[in-house]
Amino acid sequence: MTFVAKKFFKKLTVLNDFIKQHGNDLRHKILLLSVKKLMASKPALRDISTIAIIMPTKGIGDGIIFSGLYKYFSTLGKKVFIVCSERTAFFYAKSPYVSGVVTYSDDISRKTIKQITAERIDLAIDMYGDDLRTPQRIRTLYALMPEYSVAFNGNGISRGCFSHTIDYKKLDTHLTDRANALFDFLGSPKESINYTLPLSGSNDDAALNFLQHVKGKKICFSPFASNFNRSLSAGMATEIAQKLAEAGTSVILMGSAEQLREINVENSKVVKLPEMTFFDACAVIKACDLLLSVDTAFVHVGNALNKPSVTLYNMEMWDDFTINIVFGPNYADATKIISESYLVRDINTEEIVSSVTTRLAAME
């Protein structure tokens, strides 16, 4: 067997294993996309009218990080569509720079896309390329069936389906720097991708109504993330809130009702944020003096609002990328404390309290 034949059969084995693991519906999708890739030609940016951003497995924080990208394309006169999860659709729906939102499911189809727009999609973009989410990305790409598509990194299956893959290997830069690589590829001048957050007067009113009886210096404290490694324990959150309150700071605890039930501080300067919309909660952060948060969406809210912050990260990796760099706060007014382990809760509470009180003292 020749080298070329061996390589072909190896790829075929990988493809068959992938389909067995993730669903037979992917077979014809991958084959058709790979054929389309062979016929695709790179469009000039001036000829692109409609752009779809593939975000089916990403959270609100990711949406905030790339909010400036949607704004950039929108200001160029492009229509921007987002394919995202059901839980994040509300965020994109409020953006003035997004023309339509498609909610992802495993049976996503061209019919699903046509419910949002009957227009042809000129360009589809995937800014991530993480291997674990390849099935969702392929199903989304097939449903969009764009004239051209661009992805970052990714495995062989992904590379065989997207028209072009940008090999991005900068390990010491924030996720937003990928926009520069995209601009280079599209032949567009590099732009600063500043975060945007569509807060309204009603959001500000809801925040001020909640805070009207909260006096003195105020911090928003978000101790819980979407996973264990990035979250503080309830005991640590209680200790930090107690010490800050004893120092005269009003502390607004942020989290789900279930999470906040585990924190009990007998001090009137510690209050729990009631159930409210995400954007109302963002307006509360806007009205406070400082944000204290583990690695979660609220860190990126802090960036969008340029809110002074103390942020808590661990040493987790995302493929070859360090999360506290790639998903870091990415603005000058953020203090970043990094655990020496994969657990944020390994950060000493005294260091956290000291950093917050130092930041607050500097504001006086």
C-alpha cells in the first residue's frame, strides 16, 4: 500500500470513528461540506453582506468578549447573525449590532436558518475551534451552508469542512487578538475590539432601586463560576464577605438563589442580589465601586463597563492556551490574582481581602 493510500485510509478510519461516536447524521454533512470547500473562493470583504458567527456551545462571557467584533462588522454595513445556545440567545437578541439570532439544537437545519433570514450567508466564522465541540460546529455550518467559512485551529474533521482554517498559536495573548488574525485574512485594517453591553435606562433604574438603601463603598462579589475549579467555596465566600463588611464595605453577593443560600453572614452590610435579569445585574455592577469576581461572565462585564475589579483565576488550560491569559479581564483597571493550582479556592482569602481593600482605599 502506498503512502497516499495509507494516509487516505487513516483519514477514513478517523471519520468513521467520529461518526460512530457523534451520530450518523454527520456523515453526509461532512462529505457535502468537504466538497463545497473544494469549490469555495475567498470573497473580498467589500462583497460580503451577511456574516454568521458560530457560537452554539459558548457562554455569555464569550458573547461579551466578541461583542466589539459584531459591532465592527455592523458598522461596515454587514448583517450579523449569531448561532448560539438557547440560554444565551437573550443576550444577542438585545444587541443593536446583531440582525438575527438562531438557537442551536442538534437538528438545526437550513429551515431553521430561514426562519431568521432568507438571505444567503456570505461568510460563517468560528473564532474558537475547540475539538470537543466539533459536532455542533459541523451541524451549524451545514445548516448555514455559507458561500465561505473561516475557523481557528480545530481537528482534521473541522479543517476538512471549513473553507479556510487560521492556524493561531499565540499562547500569550487574549482571545480578542484572534480578531486581528481574522482581519489580516480578510484584508481589513486592524481595529480595537472594545466590549459593548446594551444596558438601558430601565436596567439602571432597577439597579438604583435595589441599591437605594445600600450605603458607603459598594462592591459586587461573584464567588461562583460555571464549574468547581473556578469557584470559591461557600465558606470562603462567607469569610471574605464578613471581613469586607467588618472593614465598612457594603457587599452585594451575586449568584443563583441556590448558591447564595449557602452563604450566611450576620452583618447588615452584606446583601444578596435578588432574582433579576442579567442586564439588571450588570447595571448593579455599573453602580457599584468595585467588582470582585472569579473567572465568569461578570469579569467581562467589568471590562465592558471599565469597572475597577479584582479578578480570581486558576491555572487551567484550554488545549494549549492558558485560560487566565486567553480569557483574562483584558483591561488596565483589573487586578488579577492567579491561583498556583487548578483551583481558585487555593487562593488565600487574606490576599483577596487585602487586594479589595487596597483598591477601595486608592479611590478615596
